[in-house]
Amino acid sequence: MSKITRQQCIEMDLKDPLSSYRKHFSLPENTCYLNGNSLGVRPIAAKQRVQDVVEREWGEDLIRSWNTNDWIHLPRRLGDKISTIIGAQAGEVIVADSTSVNLFKLAAAAIKLNPGRRKIITEPGNFPTDLYILQGLKNFLGDQVELVVCPVDEIPDAIDEDTALVVLTHVHYKTGRMLDMSDMTSRAHNKGALILWDLSHSAGAVPVKLNDVNADLAIGCGYKYLNGGPGAPAFLYVAKRHQSTLEQPLSGWFGHSNAFAMLDDYQPAPGIERTLCGTTSVIGASVLEVGVDIMANADMAQIRKKSIAMADLFIELVESYCDGFGFTLASPKDAAIRGSQVSLIHPQGFAIMQALIARNIIGDYRAPDILRFGFTPLYLRYVDIWDCVDALANIMSEESWNSEEFKKLTRVT
Amino acid sequence: MSKITRQQCIEMDLKDPLSSYRKHFSLPENTCYLNGNSLGVRPIAAKQRVQDVVEREWGEDLIRSWNTNDWIHLPRRLGDKISTIIGAQAGEVIVADSTSVNLFKLAAAAIKLNPGRRKIITEPGNFPTDLYILQGLKNFLGDQVELVVCPVDEIPDAIDEDTALVVLTHVHYKTGRMLDMSDMTSRAHNKGALILWDLSHSAGAVPVKLNDVNADLAIGCGYKYLNGGPGAPAFLYVAKRHQSTLEQPLSGWFGHSNAFAMLDDYQPAPGIERTLCGTTSVIGASVLEVGVDIMANADMAQIRKKSIAMADLFIELVESYCDGFGFTLASPKDAAIRGSQVSLIHPQGFAIMQALIARNIIGDYRAPDILRFGFTPLYLRYVDIWDCVDALANIMSEESWNSEEFKKLTRVT
């Protein structure tokens, strides 16, 4: 079979129905940015928006902005927009804090929602902060919680009558493997367990239908596929049916039913707002809104179709141009169980990624040997994929990956 | 005694050693902003800084910024700068999350630091989120915690051998009353209790000497006197002596000793970094740094001197120009026990504040009857104080505060 050429990729771009979205993003010059799964790029409109929130809303309107610029409803307004991206209803999603903090709130709440049950089940190799937060919760609550860390394929059998909550990341951060959210949710529910989905690598990347699969709880990240900016506020989801009974321990004033009455006793807000804690991160949330607005307008079926086509193209190009260089595919070859990234394993993964970055091909590295490449259909072109693999093939041809020089390279972050 | 004139205030401004700081801030035109105790104004340099972090650091450098723009050390770098404002050492303060989230972390940690003790003592009427967070912690931990809410003057006697932690706000948000941090800390320590100070209305407003008074823990707000922008990240302090044994439940990946090793097991960072949780709010923290840099350069003794002079002037002007209008002073008249604000009580407080705001005199209102006026010596002039009281006197002379129209006015926030 003949190898796919750069020209063929350019022709694919010409037929791309999403090609008009690229102009909404500021992309660094002469760079292939295959790291939108880690930090999404800057929407063009973010520049104007952040100026406006800093200079006018803060600088001129000052404290009055809570009303005049509706800062007070920013978490909810933004949550409602995100709800359309992840298959939830208005009033089920809100923007707040970080993914880690939101996981703590909802996992703690789940233990109370499911009384008499002690187990929280998750998988080893889950995104580290998910494991760390659950460990912190377990240490904190002591005998009230048993944390079970069990290979994901064994989780269906591990869920039992003592299981309060299953915590899984929908798309694995390292391998890109995508779990069957519907099946796993049903299996949890069949045993009376709740399920919490981490959508950090899903929201804006793959179709998510929280309501259709009857998901209980979810969290997700604002700065990856939603292009919300570095350290953007995160979001969380609570199914309507759990909202009136959900109690979360981080009961700060923004979660109060009447925060500005300044009462001594906490009374949770009736809806999703009870998951809020402190004062809204207004600047960060305002910038996030720009990215969310773009994503909420795009057609997720088209995004998914292009994402799969890009990943398939990448795999095919690696197989044809990088044969014999020692790469192993870490991601599923079956697109049906793969998110919007492809990871390769190579023992010199760190050094290879450094060499790619030196050529302005930006992917990332995850210890000990994973090279990750994220595919973001709104701003990437098929030709970017070709250029990436071309650079990879050139690097592997030119360099000696067993040399002392490369062995000495150590990770920077 | 003759009343102080506007001209006399102008002359006071001419002699003000802090007058050169005003040019560092963007102040809305024709406005007296006496609400820096709620939301500080925008530093001029924040405009350039936020453009740089959004357009260059995020937009161009993207993920590489964790190293090239040192995002990774932003919480600590900023914490070290704040430490100089509150009398702590480098490595004792870090920027993270919100004040509410930080209180949860440290109060939960204190229970573990002081094993065998159950009581957390605080005062009624404390800033609501402090009470709500402690209630959430208590509900969450059940019998491990007893929450004692006790009038502040009775707290010294209430601290006993079962007291794990005393949580107090140094300067009261409503009355501006300032507690004796040294005395209260000693009293807690004498009974083996720890103490946590909320510095939200102190940091940048009054001298704080955390090390000198031997304080254990503290939290504080970035968007008030530090001028960090709406919803700016907050900070927290842990005395060096507690850092190696402090365990906080929100053990997210940024608190790990080696976050990017992506290990499955949480291992807390050795120092103050163990109090971090999720990914740094980069844009918000970068903007906060601008305000902190100005404050860290200013002379706190001069700030305190001018703050007292402004508050004394305000009280004297209210007494001389607003006599008979029904105002009562809610703040201590003794400057030694008063922060950098003065609050007045009036049964029509909400309507009066609305009338002031309509005249571009921005203070704020706290239910049910408090008018708050904050004094921020870096950007306010004595003549602003005169203009504020002049407007207040005019309003009270012109309007009928018992009319149906004013009784109908309800709070907006």
C-alpha cells in the first residue's frame, strides 16, 4: 500500500466541514500544536474579553459588577452552556474551583448520598489527582471509607452492595482509552452504587451524554478541549435527581441559598449552586466563557468524525513512516474505544518529545515512556498530522537514541 | 470646635507621604471608592500584565510556559511576596484556591495536628463563609468535631483542654473591630490549642506579624486590600514548625512532592506546597501579583498611620456634619482596636447607601443596617473622605428616610 502524502492531507483539509473554526483561535506561528488535550490554545476573542473584564468590569464598574455585569450568575450561566456540550440539562452543571476540589466535594457528597456503604472504587493509573483526592478523602474519613483501586476491566465484578461510588475517567489521560459510559453506569446502578465521571479528557473532545446514560455525578476541566486558559476554573455536574439531597462539605458562602443575607447558619442553595464554595474566579471564568461559547456552537458529530479521522491518519502515518523505530501504540486502535488522542510508547520518549518540541511540534510526554498527541478538530488540520509524523520520522532517522547525550536528558516538568 | 473644611483636607493630602501611590491605580472618574475592603481597585499595570499572560504566555508559549514563564512556581513566588506583608518568612505562605477552600484545608488539618481534641471555637457573626465552612467540616467529620460558637470576648475563657483550634477573623468584616492577635494566640497556646487567623480584612490594611505573635495558621483574600482582581486566588499561611506534620484532605496533584512523576500514591510535598490542590489559576494569580508587588513595596507603618488618620477624620466629619441624622458608630472609636474601615448603623442603611452610590460615593451595605466605608491609604485622599461625608450630609438633609419610597427599596445583592 502506498504511503499517504502531504498533498493528500492538504486535500482532506480542503473538504473539512470544520475548517472555518481554525480562524477563531490564535495559533503560534510555524507550530503544530498537538497538546490541546493538556492546555488548549487561546481563542482570538479571549484577548478582547479579558481586557473588558479587567478594564471595564473590574476597573470601572468595580463592586457594582456583581449586578451590572452579572458576575453573580457567571458560574451558572457558564455551567448551562457547558451542559449542552456534555448532554446535561440547564441547572445540572456549574463552574467552580478546580477539577480536584470538585472531585473532593462530589465524592464526599456521594458517601453521604449512599449511606451504609463504604467503598469507593477507582482504577490504578487513573489521572493522579483523582487518586490523590480519593486518598485524601479516605484518610480524612477513616473507617467510613474503603478505597478500592482495581484494574478497570475488573471493576464491573468488583462493584458490590458495599460500593457507594465508582470514580472513573471517561477517556484515560495516558492511553486515550475511552470507557463505555453507559455500560459502566448501568453496572454501578445495578448494585446500587453511584458513579462519578471525570470528563477532563472528554468534554469538547468526544460526544458525552450524561443524561442519556443516567450518570449521577461528573467533573471536568476548563483548560483542555474547552480552551479556557491556563488553570481555568473547572466544572461539575450533579443529576437533577440528587440535587435536593446532596450535601457537600465545602459549604462556602457562594453555595448558600442567600449568600448576601450574611446569616450565621449555612442553608444550601436549592439547586446546583449548593456545590459552589468561595467567591467566583471572575477573570478566569470570563476567559473560559469564550472557549465554551465556541465549543457549544460546534457540531459534536463533526468534531468526533474529524477526531477519529485524524487519529486514524496519525496511526497509519506512524506505521508507514516510522516502522522499525521502536514505537508501540499505547492507545486503542479501535476508534470506538479511543478518545481524541493517540499515545505512543518509546523507551527514549522524553528525549524524542524534546526533539519534536525543538522542531515546533508540540505534543507531550508522560513518565516513564509515553508520547502523547492530542487531536483538536476545531483548530488542527490533517496536514499538521502529516508534518508531525514527518518530523518524528526525520528525528528517528537522524539521531542516535542510544547515545549518551540522549540518555542524559532528563524531564523538565 | 469648628468643623474641618474641604480645604484643610486638601492640605492634608499635600503632606501625605503615600500620595505617589495613587498613580499606580486606575480609579473610576469622579468617584470616591470607599469599598477597597470588599473589592480593591485595578492597578494600572494589571492591564499590561493580563495581556501578557493571555497573549504571550498562554497564546504563544502555551504548555511550555510551565517552565519558560515559571507558572509552576507562581503560587510559591507570590506567597513569598505576601509573606513580607503579613510578617511571615519565605516558604510559609502560598497562593491557592479561595479563602473558603483554604479554611477547609487548614481547619481539617488542625484537627489532625491536635489529636484527641474535638473543639473548634469561633465567634457568631464571623464572616459567613468562615462559619459555613466550619459547619461543613463539622457535619462531615461528625463526632470528631464539636463546633463552639461563642462571643469573642468570652472565647479566652472558653478555650480548654479539649480545644483543637480557635478560628478568628483579625479585623471583623462588619464592625472593623481588630482583635489582639498576640494576646489571643497566647491564650490559645496556653491551653494547647492551635489558632487560625482569617486575614481577609487585614492583609495590606494593618500591620500583621504572624511570626512575632507565633501564629499557627492563617488564610486571607487576594481581592480586597491586595488589589488582586475579582475572585483573585487566596493565600494561606502555615508556620514552619507545623509544615512537616500537616496533612490536609484536599490532597490534589499540585500538593504532591513530585506532581509530574504521575505516581499513583500521594506523597505530600515537604513544605508549604503540600497545601496546594489543583492546577494553579494562572491568569488570576498573575493579575494578583501586580497588586501584591505594589503593596509589598509600600511602608506598612505609613499605611497604618494614614488609615487611622482617615478613619478618625471620617468619624469626626460624621459627628460634625451628620449630627442628628440617626447614625450610630458600629466600629470602635479607639483606633488601636480598629482595622481600616468604619461602619455606621442606620435603620435605612440600604437606601442611604443606594443614594450615595448614585452620587458616585461607593461604600457598601451589609444587612440589616450597616453602611461600611473602607479606607485604602494607597489610593484614597483625605479629600475623598470629606466629599463622602459631605454627600452623606446632603442626602440626609434632602431626603425623607421614612417615606414609602425608601421603605420599598430592597437590596440588590
